[in-house]
Amino acid sequence: MGKKDLKELAKKTISELKSLLAQKKKDLVLASLSVLSGKEKNVKKAKLIRLEIAQISTIIREKEFLDEDSLSGKK
């Protein structure tokens, strides 16, 4: 994921991000199975998907943290 992709993700709502996160987790399972079965030659694919999952999770947590701050009135 490039910087442009991360900026696009930051514009999405938390619910959209959570659905994307669920899809990426499914993709991770499928990628891991295909590597183990020998169908997939790109063994770095699972690592890249885990990186994307971490980036999406971070964006979700940042948005939740900002929402909590805005509700409590802090800056």
C-alpha cells in the first residue's frame, strides 16, 4: 500500500474500514493456505496482507481515539 492508498483509507468511515479488515483477514487465510499447498509461488503475499491488516487496524484505532476525544471535549 502506498501513501495515496493510506490517504484514501483515512477518508473512509470506521464501518467501511472494519468490513475491509474482515475481507483482508479472509484473504490472509486463503493466501496462507495456497502457499502451504504449493499453488502460490509468491511467499511474501501473506506478509504483505498482514502489513495491510496492521495499517487498517491502526487507522481504525486512530479514528476511534479521535472520536473519544471529540466526545469528551478534549483537544
